[in-house]
Amino acid sequence: MQKSFFFRLTILMLGVFLLAAGGCAVTQSASFYTLSPIVNSETETSIAKAGQGMAIGVGPIKFPEYLEGSQIVTRTGRNSLELAEFHRWAGSLKKGFLRILAENLSTLLSTDRVFLYPWRKSVPIDYQIVVEVFQLDGRPGGNALLVACWNIFSGDGKKVFLARKSSFRESTGAGGYDAFVAAESRALANLSRDIAVEIKAISEKNASGS
């Protein structure tokens, strides 16, 4: 009887110990990331000269459903994706993409008059940029890929000056998710430059009256 009691007591104490050990186990914490804007440089100067004082409306932006979650999405195969449980966006990727695109265009066109969709109808807009993102993923240690269709409209949205589909591929190097997000930021910077160059060309064409 006494032996049975001590046996049960030992089992109970072992259970308490294992429960306490499990409670003290270190759990992995999530890391959070944001896209980053371009840094103004001499490379951007030639674009900026044509955009001073221009009013740009950026949006709406359309994203695929697989990018609407908080997890960073990477591609494991042609038809397979992986959602990183411990590597997440610090907020909405769609809103972050819109904000950084607007910030990039402000830098590239040297104008503070950049408005995010939706803006007030009373705001005078010279050009509106509408973007639909088809793909924004890739592989850490491989490439980040951005595929998007984008349009440049007149400020009232009634005239389409340009409609284009672009694809940008940026090497992530040998780094992890930080390098991967940096590569996605560079891809967005390249999209921003292409848009800014076309706005400049359209503006110059309109100014010349041709």
C-alpha cells in the first residue's frame, strides 16, 4: 500500500515537473518587416526636374488574395507557396505598397503633391496611377519577383495615357527574410522609376501641345 502511494506520488511529481518545464520552454517570437522607399540620388535627378509641382494621385491598388495575410509569402515551386509563420508584415502589405509607391513617386518627381487613394474630389489631380499586382513573392537566397499591370490616367480618370504590364526580378543574395524584403523593395523602386519616367514623358508631350 505504501509502495503504491509513493509510486503514484512520484508519477504526480514527474507530471508537475514536465508541465513546468513545458511552460518555461522558449517560444520563437515573430519578426516584422516593411517595404522601404528609394533613397534620392543623382540617378533620380533627371526625372525629378520635370515633375516639380505636379499633383499625382496614387491608387487604387489591387492585390491577389494570397498576399492579403500578414505572413510573408515565398514560392517553393511553380505552383506552391509557403506562408512564414514567424516572418510577418508590420501591417497591411497592400497599404504599405501603396504608401511606398507614393513616397517613391514624390521623390522621383520632386513633388509633395502626392495623394493616396481615395482622395477628396475637390483635390486637383494631374495624373492618376492605378496598379494591379499579380505577383510579389520569390525565394530567400534566390530572387524576388514583382509582376504588375499599371495605368496612367488623366486627373479626372477619363483618359488613359498609358497601360502597361511590367515584371521585375531582384536577387536576394544569400540572406534571409530581411534581404528578401529588401529585394522586393528594389523591385518596387524599379516599378516606381518606370512610372515616373512615363509621367515625365506624358507631361512633356502635353506641355508641347503635340
